[in-house]
Amino acid sequence: MKTLTPKQKERNERKKKKLAALANLVKLNDKDRQVVVMPESKAESEELGTKVDDYGFTKVNNKKKTGKNKVANSVHAYTHGEPITKKPKVTEDTACISQSSDVCGAHGDSMKQIKLSEKEYKELKKELRERKRQLENMPAVRLKDFGEKALLSVEDEERTPLFLTDIQHLAMLALLGKHSPCSPERWCCFEKSKQLSHTVVLTLEGLSLYHYLSNENKFEETKKVFETRLEVIMPPCKEGSIIEELAQVPLTCVQAEQLIEKHGSLEAALELNKDPTLLIKNIFPVANAPVEITANDLHPNDKFPRTKLLLSALQMVDEGYPMPLRGELSKHFASYVFTKPQYTPVTNRSPLFGVDCEMCRTVKGYNELTRISIVNENLETVYETLVRPNNKIIDYLTPYSGITPEIMKSVTKTLKEVHKEVQELLPPDAILVGQSLNCDLNAMRMMHPYVIDTSVCFNISGVRRRKSKLQKLALTFLKETIQEHDGGHDSVEDSISSLKLVKMKLANSVEFGDEVLTQKKRVHDIIRAASGDAVKNNLFAHASIRDKRTAIITAKSLPKAVQELLKQADKAQGNNPNKSVIMFELESNKEAVRKTREICLENALTLTNLYVTADQLLPTSMDNTLEHVNKWISKIYKSIGNNGLFLVLMGCAPECSSGVAMFSIKRNAAEVSTQLPFMD
């Protein structure tokens, strides 16, 4: 055995002292947590009349993920949801080893005299390493830029709300893990999602952002549970609309398999089962007009509903479409106008219009509209005009726009006149079609709710973010050569090509021309060909472990759409007793809360829907109602297990289209703390 030098021995002794000091810090922090947790646990125990384990929780924070080498020195901060900052440098002068330590206080003298044997040193090092590993494996949600802008702590005029679809994507990832066809990556990063034990979603229909912000002092217990509180645009006010939208998440693995069998992949199923206009109706001025039954019949030339190709509100924001939202977007689009003062609901018989614009660069430093072409579904040009920009042109971009100084010499039509003519031309349910149509609408300084973008619904690269040019799409699918004129692009030709592509897709399938969906379908076909059970055992192996049961609890009857979804799930389940969706339609909110607390640990996903009526929000009863809501949230949270995700949604109030989303991952303090020896 190698003999250590005096200096090496001294270094080893210092290491042992530091490690022992860290162990004492951890122990002291654990004791502090117990002191905080015990009073709440005792109160809960007295209320239920049973013994309740100690619990704590990790508030979801929006700070950067802690590096592996920082965890052990930040146990106390991590467990209490505080942001973990830079790892403190451990030296002989560090608190807990020094006699003047503020943290260790009276223990300073004893820590200076700590003596560890080699065996004790190795055991302690192993235990701390295990604790570090446990902390690193805890699930966490970190907000990205879009998520941070939606926080209620952001000033109202600066806040940009999320969509209910964003929250649905979070719930889907929690349920299906990495096999989820949707990801909330636009606004947050979900780390260690496999470690989630279960998910509980509580919807409070009838409450809005206004009710929450104007009565925030009534939600003291709620604010203790949730650090992350976000503004969310909710669907139009209709009883059961929140849970109906969330129910589009495949409720069990069995139902997910059924969707794959029917549509080829979960992605294709979502494309065909979603209602892209659900949130659009709360953002744009869409009249709540009745729609004729025949209007939703398929168009004679279509194989599937054309409305399924429409961009959702979430996609429109992602693609940079002008939208009448608050925050930074409202400032950017303040001068924009709607293509119609008011719209009617879009249907499967709504007409298609191809749109393409040409632009030139002006002294303002950006491109402005100089030509616009609109083509109807019969490929006939219904609008074509040159436009004089408001500012002086410095680059005509002729190779692309086809615009020259000679062409623009006699042009007098202004953008304001174009706005008026387009508004008169388009019907209120028109569907605009184009390649990267966001660029054209931005050039037009106009906003439109119903859009089909060929750069989104066609993809030949197999990578969703890698888009193909219209010229390439036309050559691949239409076998036509476009944009090869010496004089530049022709906006009429581009409009017609976009329309032809969409009509060809509608005549085939939702996967047609989309290599991303096609690849998914091929994979599932291969799996099914190899083994009838392979879809379950491979694709959903992880989901099957946790996805034993799904429960839906409501204080009223469920909407017909959700009931139909449950019937399909029961039918798909067949004789399999281990995979089921259970439903409880109860008489009151109080009973629904009690049932949720009773069964939430038995299910991978629990959806609870509570209703707050208009009478309960009258000035004479509002305080009492909100206090009850605050207690319901607190009680359900206390019933959730360790590493359980708790998500609360408020929305669907008639006076406010915005709601609130709050979520937290439960942390059991007793389980987080490793039993480490306290050094005397």
C-alpha cells in the first residue's frame, strides 16, 4: 500500500471534515423541513381523523436546471422550490466548519473535532452520492420565454397568454411520456417526466382571470402550493368546454392503440380529431351564429374535413401570423386590420381562396406590399392589383417580386384602399390558402382567423421545422415548374399552385404530402406486422406501467362529446380488466372533491370538473365561494402522492375569455431526506 505524505494526509482529513460538515447541514435542513411540515400534517390528520404522513412540495420554478455538481449543496433550496444558484466554494473558512458559523451555531466547536475513519468516510460519501442521485431524478418543469411571458407576475400590458392547447400538451406528456405526439416545448421544458407518479387535473368552470386577480387574497392556500400561475386563453363559454378540450388527450393506452389502428398514428389522429378553431373563436370576432347541418358535410371533392387543415391558434403564433393578442404581439400588430369586421363559423363547405403577395424593400428597412393576387377555388383570379407603398422603395427585389420601377411609375392605389376592397371581396367564413401565408398577411397588414399554410401541411424533409419551397412542392406533387420566369415570380401563379396542392391533399388523406406523418404511419405498420401486441409492448411500454386507470369526476353530467369519447374507450378496452376509464357523475362540487381525494392515487390521470355558477359569484356570496374553492384546491393537493403533478385550470366565464393555469409537482419531504448520521 502506498504511504501517504503528510500533506496528502492533511488533505484527506480536510475532505473528511468537509463531508461530515455537509452531512450535518443536510441533517439540520431535514429537521427544519420536519418542523415546517408537521403542523400542517397534524391539522390534516385531525380533519380526516386518520394518520397522515408528512409531506412537502416542490414549487415549479422557471430557473435553469441545476447542474449535477450543484445538487448536494442545495438540498434545502431545491426541496422548497427556491432557485438554486452558484455552488458555494467549500473551504476551511466555510460556515459549519468555522466556529463563527451562522448556520451551525453551537455545533461549530464539535465539527472542528470531527474524526472519521476510512470506512465511515466511504459510507458517508456513498450515502451523499445516493441522495444527490435521488434529487437529480426528481421531475421538474422549467418555463421557457413564452411561458415566462404568460406569468401573472408580468404586467397586464406586457403579458402574452398561453393557449389551452399548451396546457393540453403538458398533460399529454405527463400521461404518455416521450411517446406523446405533442410536446409543451414551445413554452416549457419537462425534465424527468418518467418519474411522475400520477397526474391530477382540476378544472373550475365559471371562474376567470378577472375573478382570480381581483380576489387574490382569498387564495392564500393556493398560492402556497403554486408558484407558477399563468394566463391562458380558454375556449368559448360553454358548459364542459374545458374538460371537453382536455379529453382529446388519449385517456388510456388502449384508446391510443385504437387511434393508431384507425388513423395510422397518434399524430394523424390528433390532426383529425382536433377543432383548430376552438380558441380562434375567442381571439377573433367570430359571431356565435348557428351553422346549418349540411354545412359540415364533406365537400364533394374532399376525402376528409378541410377544417382539419386549418392552423390552430397555437400554430399561428408559432408561425408568426398576425393575431389580436395582448403583450408584445399587440404592439407589433396595432396598425393591422381584420379582413372582415366580423366572421362566421368556418365549416367543411367554406370556400378556399389562394393568396400571394409581392413586396419591395423601403426606406423603413422592411418589405412593403406592392402586389396582391387572390384566386378562388375554381382557380379564377378574383382580385389583382399593384399597390403604392407608404414609404419610398429602395430595392425592388425584381428577381423575386417581378416589380420594376417602370411598373410602379403610375401606381396610385394605397394600402388603405386594398384593405377596403379585400374586406368587401372575402366572405365571412373564407379560408385563405398560401405558402408561408404569414409573410403575405404581414405585408397586407391584415389579420384572418382561418388559414391553411402549405409550408405546414406539406413536408418532404421528414423534419417538421425544415420547410420546402413552393417551387419544390409544385414540382414534386403537381409535376409543374413554377417561379422560373426571367421577370421574377408571378403572384397569380403562386396562388394557383398553393390552391392546387391543398385540393390534392384534401382528395387523398391527412398524411398525403407530409413525410413526418407518413414516417410515423410506416413505423406503426411495421410494428403491427411484426406482432399484434408490439404496439402496446414497445411504443407504449412506459405508458402502460403507469396508465392503469383514468378517472373522470364531475359535479354535473359530462358533455356529450366526452361521453362519446368514453364509450369509444370502453369499446376499445374489450375484455381487458386492467385498462379502464371510470366516470363519476356526482351531485355537488363537495362530493366531487371528496371522490377525487379518495381515488386520485389509484389512477394515472384524474380529471375533476367543478362548476361555479353565476349566482355563487354575486357580491353577496363571492367571498364564501372563493374561500371554498381555495380549500378544495388545498385538500386535493394534500391527497396527491409524491412526484404527482397537480394542474388547476380556471376558465369559461362569460365576461372574460382568459383563464388561469397553475401547476406544481408534489414532493414528499420525508422521502426526499435520506437518513444520514448526525455527527456529534
